[in-house]
Amino acid sequence: MQIFSDPELLQSYITDQRIQGKIIGLVPTMGALHEGHSRLVIESMKSNDITVCSIYVNPTQFNDQQDLVKYPRNLNKDLEMLKELGCQAVFCPTDKVMYPTEPVLKMDFGQLEHLLEGHHRPGHFKGVALVVSKLFHLVQPDKAYFGEKDWQQLIVIKKLVEDLSFPVEIVGVPIAREPDGLALSSRNLRLRQQERAVANQLFIALQLVKAALEEKSSFESAISTGLDHLAQFSLIRVEYLEIVTAFTLEKPSAEMGSEPLSICIAAFLGDIRLIDNLQVFMNNVI
Ligand code: PAF
């Protein structure tokens, strides 16, 4: 496995691979890798000759400095895991390499920045779009892989690619879950035992909302079902629980018919903020 921190060395490796006609997949990550990331890497390895995994805790996407400081970092373990998976290359740059000077470019994703994560983490998607654009330029992947746990991020990145005509196909990979339903996340590592014991209730609440929708409850009443369930757990502080249209993330209307929906949640357990989502059709689960 090749490990690069210098973008020039990475680019000359990529150029070599391209000359040999190799197809390149990119898996952007912030490290502290888990089974969810392995699935992205495995998915990429299935359809590309070379998989580049980037590991970089991107400061520009953190609106909370404490979250940035406390974000789990585990480079040696990450590299071991990627090597075992058979990943061909890793790019782990420093802040100085990624941001030699303070960036001034600010991309604006319009309405997408004012709802769900965008609303609760001001500036977050500007930082994500900036770093992902840099990675696309440096790696020039044919395909790039993102987890569906960050559903809104996936929608934002698809818009980024469309608006800036990046020649890359974006592939969303389904959420990996613990046996009790908790969505895998690097932040789970920071949960205390008693928080971990109730963290799967977020997924249970999503399932209750879905079941209520399937029983033809109104959107408001379905959300109340989920919130009432979570209210039993004093360690869980819900930031939002919302039903939106799956691809445009708008408020759904009762007349919409069979357009897919996404039930999205963000909640704090102590100071750890977790997100999750569940996609549903009005009549069928997808
Ligand atoms: O999903 C993540 O881990 C990050 O937001 C990403 C896409 C690697 C950009 O820093």
C-alpha cells in the first residue's frame, strides 16, 4: 500500500496509474475508520483498479472547535485496516498542505444550507465542499464513495459535482449498523457506556416514525411518535427529527404520492452529536 502526504507525489502516482489505463476510486474519510468505511473501500475496490482512501480531519467543516479537537484520530490503526483490506493508496495530508493559507472561497448551497445539518451546523457544508473539491482535483477519481449516513452531505456533494461539472461519479453506500441498530460512526468511540446503551434508540425512533407513516399517520403525528419514544431516555437530547423529501430535502406535502422520503435525526448523548436517517416510500420501505 502506498502512503502519501505530499500531494505532488500523490499526483505523480495518479498520473502513472492513468497512463496505464487504470480506473481510480476515491474514498474520502476523516479517519478513525470502522466497518462503515471498510464497506466504502470494498465497494470502491470492486469497480476500480486503484482505490485511494484519504484520511484528513478537515478543520473547515467543524463549526464547533471542541468537536474538532476531540474528533478521534487513529492513523496507525487506520493504515493497518486499509492494508488488510487491500486498499492500494492512502492520502493523509497535513493542514499546511491542504490549507497553506486561510481559504477565502465560500461555496453556497442555497436552501440546502438552511435545513437539517446545514441549519444546525452553519458553514459545515462549505467546508465539506471545499475539501472534497480539493480531493477531487488532487486524486482525479473516476468514482467517489460516500456513506448514506451523511445523507444530506451526499446530496450536497452530488450538487457540487453537477454545478462544477466534476468528471466523477458519486456512489452512495448504505449505512452500516451495529447489531442493535446503531449507525456506525467514528463518534461512537467517544460514547460513555451508559450513552452507548441507549444510542440505538435513535434508530428505533426512526423505525417508529416509518411505521407510523406506513399506517397513514400524518407527518406531524409520525414525528410525535418518534419524539415521544425518545423522551423516555434522559441521556438523549434530540436536536431535530424531521421528514423531508429524499432527494430535494424539502418539507413533504400530503399530496406528494409515492416520492421517497427521508426521516432524519440528530441528537446529543452527552456532548456527542450523532445523526442517522431512514429512507422510505410512502407505501414501501426502500
Ligand atoms: O464524511 C466525512 O467523513 C467527511 O465529511 C468528508 C467527506 C471526508 C470530508 O471531510
